Amino acid sequence: MNSRIYSKTADSGMVVSSIVQQLAEELTEIPQKADLRDTEQIKKVVISYVSMCSEAGAIPSKIGLARALGMSRRTVDYFLERHPDHPTAELLELAFDAFAEALSMAALANATNNVYSIFLSKALYRFEDTVSVKTVPPDPMDGKQTAKEIYERWKDKIDLLPDD
């Protein structure tokens, strides 16, 4: 067996083990669920979370912030969908944009895996690299023409239809 490959695998296993252990510790100390309607409280949590990420050398994420708020990412998304004009929604959207920017800047500096950064940007921050265009034919009966005008326009073609 190539010891170089084994060594790299062992190192990777140790990294993953360390990450999972840290998450297990965090999950035993889940913070009290924050009130998403209290924008000032949420702002304090966001600032604290970003500071902790900076100290740890970690890129902040939507999932991590949700955990810091004592809730799931899905709960945060539900609030954002239901209350898009709430000041907390605006604060969270700004935070998520900043997180996406930090991820992009880290990827550009080759400090993160570029492919994974693109995946996360699409999955968590709704970045898209395609545009969909849906064509909708005009409604011929949009009220601009009368039935008689339509008949006059098409009467010479109606005579060409077979009699069934």
C-alpha cells in the first residue's frame, strides 16, 4: 500500500473527526431559540457569529448562523418567505450576501475548494448561472379585436378548411 495515500487519507479522517466532534459539542449546547421578530437581538447574534468565524478562520454560512440562532436553516427560510419585508429579513439577507461574498473571495484566493464554493453559492445563496426565458404567446382575444374583425381577418383562410 502506498504510505503517501494512506497518510493523506488518515489526515483527512482526522480532520473530519475533529469537525464532527466540534459539531457534537455545539449541538449539546444549542442556544435558546432567538426571536426572529426582534431585529436587534438577531443583529447581536449575527455580529457574534461572524466574530467567532473570524477568530476560528472559518467562512460564515447560512447554516452556521441558523444554528447560532438556535434553529434550523429551514426555519430561517420559512421566516424569510413569510416576512420578506420585515427588518430582520433584510438584515439576514444582507448577512447571507456577505457570507456568499466571503465564500467567493476565499475561492478566488484559492483558500477554499472552488467547485464546492460554487455548489454552496447555488444551494444556499440562490446564485444561478443560467437564465430561463419563458415565452408566452399573446392572447388573441385580449379585447383589442372584435369577433367580426377576427372573422374578416381570417375568412379567406376559413374557406380553405376541409368540410368534415
